[in-house]
Amino acid sequence: MPRKQDYLWTEFDFTLPRGLIDSQNHVHRHGKMRLATAKDEILVQKERQVQETPGYGALVMLSRVITRLGSLNSVSPNLLEGLLLHDIAYLREFYNRINQQGNTHIPTLCPHCNTQFSVELTLAGES
């Protein structure tokens, strides 16, 4: 039987701090993000909007790797434009964490008993 560490996790759950409000006033906070591929990077750079406004690349990349947001099975850069900056910052940090570390947990050491454990990534100001 394969061990847990033999699996490659390619999709991760997230919860936005505020959420996306759609045209029917539904709030979408819970979602899934997959790992980015080299093809994602290449296709983002080919987008006309990204060539004209390089800062738009983050929204295009996020729209490619977010596989679900609430009841939405796909998201577009235009849809992500409606997110508050706090949520965009969270998604960018989450993207960096899963693509660089492969998980959303940060190894931590208790200062009192020296027990090692991990905590899930949150941004400053979240509860």
C-alpha cells in the first residue's frame, strides 16, 4: 500500500477572508486551487491584457489555477477583479505557498516545550 508521502497533492482547499460577491449577492469564499504548470506561465505571458498591463498577470494566473470558488466551477480574470485587495493578497500568498512549498502549513516549534507541529497559513489580521 502506498504511503501518504508517496502521493503528490496537486489541489488545495482555501477559504477567502472576505469572499467574492456575485451578481445575485451570493458570497463565494471556499475554493480549490491547483498547482501551476509551466504551460500556465507561458500562456499567461501570451495574453494580450498581460502584455499591455503586466500587473494583470496575477489575475490571469489565479483564474487559471482556481478550479472552484464557491458554487463557481471556473473563474475569469474579470470576475477576480471584483475581489477586495485583502482577498487578492491572500490568494497570491496561498498560490506562492502551495507552488513553492507544496502545502499550506508552516512548520512551527513550541517555545515552551520544543514540540514541533505545523499551523495552517493565515495572513496577518485574520482570525
